[in-house]
Amino acid sequence: MIEITRYFDAPRERVWAAWTEPGELAKWWGKRGWIAQPDTLVMDVRPGGTFRVTTVHEDGREMVSEGVYREVVAPERLSFGDSTVTFTDLGDGRTRMDFRTSTPMDETAAGGFNSALDRLEEELQR
């Protein structure tokens, strides 16, 4: 299991929107050098709904991420595939995000996901 905790200087609702609104997710999803393709985004954010996004590397390689939403409790918890993200309101416009997945990830994949979360943090500061 991989567990990642991040703290953001942004209200919980804004962090939630970054994970659940296609236009927001497309701004940060994927590690540096990879760009989410907005026209490929499928986000039916409800239990049983589909999540799918294609990211394209600068050199043309493509990668697809997909899953089914298992649990959606706005703006507290989002579960899809083998992953769960919880959002805790810390007050004063700050949010704690806890990400857990049982999907096997090697160090390269975990590093890539952390890179995407760095991009999320930058986007939330705009």
C-alpha cells in the first residue's frame, strides 16, 4: 500500500474541485512532462461512474489512467479503482489530503504521482 499526505494552502472545496472537475483535473494530472488531454477526460463522479484520462508525454508517448468511482462523499472522500483520497478541512483555508492506494507502484510510479501532486499544489496557489 502507498500512502501520501499533502497539506495545501487552499480551502477543501477548491482541492475537491481539482479532483472532481474535468477542467481543473486537466491542469495538474500527470507528472511533469506529461499533459492530460482534456478531450479524453471522462469523469462521471458518482458511485459506479467512470474515470478515464489520457496523458501525453512531450515525446508523444501516451498513458491511460482509468477506474470506477466506488465512493463519493463531497467534499470529504473520493474512492476510485484501488485508491481513496480524503480531504480534511484544517481551518484558515488549509486542507490536508490523504491518498491511499493498494495499486502496486514502484519508486518510479510513486515519484511520478508525487510530481503530479506538486503540480496540483502549484495550481492551487494560482
